[in-house]
Amino acid sequence: MSGASHERERRRRFFVPAPASASGGLPPRHIADAADRSISISRRWLDAPRLTRGALHQMRWLALYLLPPAFLMLLWHGVTQAGWMPPQILPAPGLVFKTLVELLQSGEIASNLLISSQRIGLGFALGCAIGLPLGVLLGVSPQARAYMEPTLKALFAIPTIGWIPILILIFGIDETLKVLVIAKAAMVPIVINTSRGIREVPARFFEVAQVLQLKRRTRLFKLILPASLPAVFSGLRLGISNAFIALIVVEMLAATEGIGYMMVWGRKLFQLDMVLVGIFVVGAVGLLIDFNLRKLERRISRWERADA
């Protein structure tokens, strides 16, 4: 096929009108440029469904993620509007939002949240400092597991709130009490999940380590800990969840400031909107910490895969 015939076929396919030419020769330059633009637009149009599918997938995921809280909010609004529960027991969402704004503007949430964050930070750090080495020891040493695990299981079976009266007699109601209660609550899942994750490392990994004659230190830090990383982070996330529960409990029982104390004060004044604000603040902070732990886990796991 000649060049002129090929150009006429391309114009016909993309609906480009033929130029008016008395000589019947090749088309002008701007006609060829229009045909090229038509081809480019057609290609972009063909690629558009891929972008649309990706956007629809993200929108579907976001809708599924927001559906449960949206349903609860609608249910809450419907119950309060229908008057099924008195406003003294279940305040309307608008009143709770108004109280949240007022507490944010007054700085009461910020000051109490700062105090609670310091307590949970110290308690969780202490729980990790004790729980991680103890979990590693129980995981790698059958002798330590045989001697220590029964006693630890008995101590872990006692609820955290059961330790509070004894700790109050020993340490009083100062900050030491709160930090120790939070540390104990966070330590339990960290120890259990770390030990379980190490014991569940596949046996073939240890066989490879024996063939390569790896040192115990190298085997621990390059083989055992990276392989047990998902279980360790599961323990950390459960630990921070338990730490928040212990924080609220201990601030309700033996504190004069903090988010838990603010919730108790709202209950005493029969202002349930303040209690709900405290619940939402604790939930939001816990969700943020859990999100950051998941992000850190993915990043460390990616580094480990890259090193491997």
C-alpha cells in the first residue's frame, strides 16, 4: 500500500475529514497532526477503564471501612431522635460534638491527654523492656520455659485490676502505681506472642543455620527474630490495647487528672456527653498508634526481605 493510500485509510478510521485539494496529492501538515492527536486521545480513552477500576477499588475499600461507624452514628441519631432513651443516659451526637469542641477550645482535652500519654508511654516502654527479652528467653530456651512458664501463667491469669489494691498499699497513688499497672497490662501479650512466634519458626530455618554453622548471636538476630516479627508486632498491638484499658481503669480509681479522670468527673456530674468524648478520644489515639505500629511492621518487614 502506498503512502497516500495508508494516510487516507488512517483518516477514514479515525473520522478525520479529507482535505479539499485540487491536485489530490498528500494532505497538509495540520491534517496529519489532527490524526496523531486522534490516535493519542483514543489510546488515553482505552487506558481510562484501568484508572477507573483502581479508583473504584479504593472507593469501595473506603466505603467498607467507613460503613460500620456510619451505621452506628445513624443508629445513635435515630435512637436519640425517637426518644427511646433519655438524653441524660444517651446524649445526641450533636451535643457530644459540641462538648468536644468546647473541651478542645478550653484546652482541657489537651492537658489531660498529655498527662495520660506520658503515663501510657512510660508504662508501655517498661512493659516492652521487660516483655520482649522475657519472651525471647522463653522462646529460645526450653529450660527457661520449663522453670518459668508455669509461674508466669499463674501471674498473668490474675486480672490487672486485681493488682491495684496491693500496689496502692506498696506505692501509694503516685505515678509509680499507674506506670506499673500499665506495664503489667502491656507485658502479658508481648511475652506470650513473642515466645509463641519464636517457637513457631519453621524447623528448616534452624537446619540451614546448622549447615552454615551460624553463631548463636547471628542466628538470633538474623534468623529467629526476623522470622518471628509478625507475632512480635501482634503482641505489641495487643499490648498497647491492654495498656489503654489499664490506663483508663487506674485513672478512674486513683487519679486526679487524665482522660480517665475526666470521664469519671463527667459521670459524677451526670454529663454523659463528656464521658463519650473521652471514649472517642481514647479510641482515636489508640487507632492512630495501631496504624503506626502496622506501618512500622511493614517497613521493617520490607527491610528484612531486602536484606535477605
